[in-house]
Amino acid sequence: MESSGADASALLERVINTFAGAVGPASLGRGIATGPGGERSDIFYAYWNSPAHYAAWLTTPQVASLWAADALLEGPLGLWRESMVIPVERNETNYSNDAAYDGMAQIDKQMRKTDVHGYWGSARERIPASAHDTMPSAAPDFMRRPPAATETRGRRVRITLPGNTCVIRSFQDWSQAQAAEVDWYLGNVEPVLRVGLDYLNDNRTEARCYGMRYIREYDMSGAVDLNRTSTFGYFESLQTLERWTHTHPTHLNIFQAAISMVQRFQGEVAVKLGHEVSVLPEGMLSAEYINCARSTGFLPWSHGD
């Protein structure tokens, strides 16, 4: 949900209420991010066990009436959703320990150690489908189109992204770490991470990245800071994500900063890190924006869709 200083409490309560009930998500989290134009986004990241469960939730009266409301087209608030269906064979997760707290780790808690990590290309090799499919972008010219200038406030815009768009969510949790480690992470690692995200957001076409949200996580009331963050973003393909992670100075600096933290604390690191990476087939990633800023999410590539 998007706001710019306006009172959003009533709409937030309505959104939160949609997640209650038997067909609600199996895992649910909340955070706050700032958009390219300074807009505040209250973000709820919800995971269902199957497409059928998600479809059932969409048809509940609370959800259906919320998204059909024409009243949302007016006023200072915006509402958006970015929805995806993730085949298991096109996904990989990696965590620094076995105490992962959110997302897919809360749906499938049977976590297993892997030797396929710690080298460039290991993320691709953890994706089962990569054994027989390089998963290139289905529309490599999609991001090369100049941004559309169509006004998006007061409109409802839907967009479907090309096949093999790559989504990444990363996790950073210092809630259980001692003060010395927290200070080291916030002083030496987190600022380097922010530089990398700024590069991606400021150079979207060059990086082939639709954008990266930096999300500060809170409890469901929105009042308690959990001392955790997520990054959430989309790349044109797994290959373009790999190009940034393997070769760009901003990500190499992030990698080195994390290694330095491990060395500083002699491998006994309580800051928990991890990520989820998925490569989505054609038709499995779509978005809807109601009364949102032109720079929100995929809207720069909507071209009046």
C-alpha cells in the first residue's frame, strides 16, 4: 500500500483483515519501504502453499471487494500487488544457518545442508530446472523500451511480466546478535548493501533490473521494529542477476563486507543472512496498481497496458 504522509490506518486495517481465515497465507510478514519518488509503501509479503489456496483467498468477499473498489482511484493512497506462482523446480533458497524465520522457510521447514554454495554459479546450480534449461529472458527487448509517460494516478493498471523474469528476496536479521556484532554489521555491511541497491535502482535499464526495494521489517501491528530487513527485486533474467552478482563492483563489495564480518567474529556470526531466488515461467508473474505513482514497481514498463 502506498501513501505520502496521508492517514492510511483505515485502509491498512482493511488489508490486514483480508489475511485472516482458513484460506489465509501460510507465512505472512510486514515491512516498510520508500519508493523512488519518496512514497511510503507498507508491504505485506504473503506466501501460500499452492496456487489453489491463493485462488481461494482471492475470491473471499473481503479480498474481492477491496480490489474492486472504485473509491481507491481517488485520494492520496495507492494499492498494489505483485503476484507470482513459483514452481519448486525453478526456485532455490540459501541461508547462513538453520534458524531461518520467514518466507519459504516457514512453509517447508525441512531444511537441508548443501555443498552447492560459496562459489559463483552455485545459485543457478541449486535450481533443479537449470540442469536442462538456461532460462533466458522470453522478451529481452521488454526493458529496452523507453519508459511510458502515461499518468497512473487515478487509474488501475495491470501488467504481466515476460517469462523467465527472476525474483530475489534476501534476508538480513540482527535481532539475536550481540551489540558488537550489530555495530559491525550496521557500520560495515549494511551501508555497502545500500550502495549496491542504489546502483540497481538508479541504473535499471543498464543493470536489467526492474528495481530493488529495501524493506525494514515490523510486526503485524507496524509498531515494533524487528531489527530485520529484506531486499526484494526483479531482474530481466537469472543471467542478468548473475552478471551483477559475479562482476559488478557494488556486489563484489557486498560479498567482501560479509566475508570480513565472518572473519572479524571468527565464524561465530549471529547475524542471519539468506535469500530466495526464483525464475518464473511465462504468465506466472503479474501485477496490479491502483492510484499509484508512475515510478512504482513495474509501472514504468506498463505502456498503458
